[in-house]
Amino acid sequence: MTNEYPQTLSISGLPDGHSLARLAQQQVRVVNVSGIHLREVYSDRVPQSLELLEFPFSDVFSEAGACPTAAALTLTVIEFATLVRLPGRRAFAGAVAATAACLEQDLRVHVCCYRGRGRSPAVAWAALVLSGRASLDQAQQWVMRIRPEAQLTVASLSAVQWVNNRATGAQWAVA
């Protein structure tokens, strides 16, 4: 784990064609979890050189109850597995793994969803933890610093815990 702020990670809402071209030019990998296939929407503006990874799943994060800090939680965590069906869980895990792999290799990665408030911040939070770059609390703080509009919720925390448990077999206690 490091205290170094991850300069290689960015989070946003759905980028337009010009933004995608700029990301390609800067050799930034894009992890899209919006469910909108960007090459289809911006077929004439997305360079083939853009490394675009798409993992569509429903946004269950934005509408869930607020999660001010992971350390302050004194509640029962909603089980991510009950909120999201298997294809969505697989897509979330794939997006987290792809993002974490970029972070582990110090590659630039941009995570986006429709509004940049629910899915992409949850993926980034989980990837920071899974990659070993940050603790649960530090990762949450970094995501809020990178994307102040992020809505990290109880469902986000549950998803982070779910992916960590799958990867490590560890169980995080939330008391």
C-alpha cells in the first residue's frame, strides 16, 4: 500500500468523441461501464488505437443510501450479490480487474459511466483496494478527490467488499 495519490487514474461521466480521441492520443486505457457501446455511438470519432474495455452493468449504486466514510459505518451491509444479477456481477468484477491491472502497472486508466457518479466511482474504489494501492478508507478518499461528484453509497461499499472477498477470500468486518 502506498500513500501516493494515483495520478494514473481518472473518473468521469460518458465522454464525447473528442474526449475519446484525446484519451487515445494520450495512450489512456478507457474502462467503460455505462452500458453504451462507445465505438457504436462515436464510430467516426473513436480512433482504433484507443484501448477501450467495456463492461456493461446496471447502476445500483447512485440510488442506495449514502456512505460518508467506510470507517464510520455502523450498519449491516447490503449484499451486492442480492442487488445485481450474475452477468452484472461478472461485468463489475471484470471492470475492477481491468482497472486494478492498469494501476498495478502504473498505466493511465480512465473509468467512465453514464454520469460518473455511481458505477465508475465504485469500480475505481474497488480497483484501488484490489491493486493494493490504498486501504478501504484511503481509496474512498482518493475517489472523492478525483471525482467530487461521486456518490459512494452502501451499495458501493458492498460491491467493493464483494470483489475483495472473491479475490482474497478475506472477509472484512464492518461494525
